[in-house]
Amino acid sequence: MEKLNWGILGTGWIAHDMGEALQEVNGEIYAVCGTSLEKAEKYARELGAAHAYGSAEEMLKDEKIDIVYIATPHNSHYQWLKRSLEAGKHVFCEKSITVNSRQLEECAAIAKEKGLVICDGTTLFHMPLYKKLSRMIEDGAIGDVKMVQVNFGSCKEYDRNSRFFSKELAGGALLDIGVYAASFARFFMKSKPNTVLTTANYFETGVDESSGILLKNPDGELAVMALTMRAKQPKRGVIAGEKGYIEIDNYPRAEKATITYTEDGRTEVIEEGKSQQALQYEVQDMQDYVRNGSGDANFQMVRDVMETLTAVRSQWGMTYPFE
């Protein structure tokens, strides 16, 4: 099988986790770049990367790189996504893939023109459990889906200087954890939401601290989302259909779901995949997309999610300084 060379852009904790997954699935990390050559070389020593670069510009000139993995803060995703595509590289980008729909659509057009793959780092799109549940729902296991409920609460430490609360770094709950909730909702809805209702509370820096979001699509399916960055909530999703409902705890990297059937109250536990292998599934999917030349099977949903998140912020009237 043709070996694919990955270049990692960033040296933070998620870049380390992805590096370990790459070693497991791909057998090597071809290259890494950091904000300094010293950081890149340190990463290369720790993770076994073959090449270290002191800047992204330098790494993108390496013609042997097939895929760029972007593991930088939200505010820089668009910049490096676009530059990587222009350099002829396939791109796997951490969530949130961009900060607004305009940025993503611009990059999607470049990728289409050049025949390149863009893939999103929202783990649930790549977990085996979700692929199995999708097939079961298509086969009518719970009947027509009527409503999706999904929560995510992450109690971040009070720190005005943290990236989580920085407008300059596209902080706030929506792009950090809301992207998971919106992706969960979209995954189980037949079509993209065309009605968005929302309200939010704001942290003192001006980013969204908590919010409630209600979505409806042309098929009459509803989704209700609850997000917060200053209080803990269970990462829990429920898909309710005419014949039963599915409950999924710790849904971003879930390996287990419980179905309760309406008619007799019977429950069924569905298990597929392993939570600790979430990033390995991402690597494998990305490599399959590139090798098959088929593009990311979930990319239209990624675009729909970004359009929804953009609509939410539009209703709030909240923009980032760099937009």
C-alpha cells in the first residue's frame, strides 16, 4: 500500500496525541513544524518525526508531503488550510475547521479545483459506533427520527487570558465544544437545518460562555443543544424516533450506545470501536479518502455544521476581531 507522508503543523498537546496515532496507523511521522525550529526538533525527538521545520512556510515547500495536519488555534485554521491547499496538499484540520462558513467555502472551492481532500477533526464522524448506528437508523431501528437532544458542558478555569475566553483566538463555547454538539445533531438529521433559534450569555471578554440553540430542518426534525464553558454537563446525546430512542454518553468519542424501544421498554446495548483509538480512526479514514480519491464522506455535513454555527453567531451579533 502506498505510504502517505504527513506533515504536522503545531506542537501542542493535540499534535502530540495525533503524532502517536500516526505512528500506530501510518508507521511514521514524516515532518513537523513549530513556531520555532527548537520546538519542532523537540517534538521530532519525542515522537520520532523524520523532519523538523522552523516554519509552516518552509514545511509546505516539501514536495514529499501528502497530507498536512493542522493543530493550531482556531483563529489560524483558515490561513493554513488555504495555504496548504494552494501548496497542493490534502488537509486534515482540527475542529473547528474554520471560524465561519465563508472561510470554509473558499477553501472547499480550492480543494475541488485541485482534486484535494479536506477532512475535519470532529472525532464522532470517524467513530465506528456512529457508522453502525447510522446503518441501524437507515434500516428503521427506531423509526423516523423526530428530535435530537445534545449537551456539552466544560468547566474551564476562570482566566481572562486563556485561549478559551479570548476573542482574538476565536474562543468561546461554540467553536470549542459546540462544534461537537452541532456535528452530533447534524449526523442524525436527514437534512441541514434551515431554522435556527438561539440565545447566549457572554463571558466578560465578550465570547459566548453558555448558550441554548434550537434547530429545525425541512424534514421537520428538531435538535436542542445546551452548551457552557463555566459549568460541567454530561456529554450526552439522545436521538428520539417513533419506535425508540438512542442514548449516547461521552458522545465525542463514544464506543457504546443504548437503545430503548418504545413498544415494550426493552433495551439493547450497541458497542463498536474503542474510545482510546479515536484519533487512529481519524488517521485511517483520512488515508482511505486520499487513497480512494473519493473525498471525505462527511465533508458536506462539516459544511452544514459550519453554516449552522455561522448562523448562530450572526443571531448573537458576535464577531471576532480578525473577521
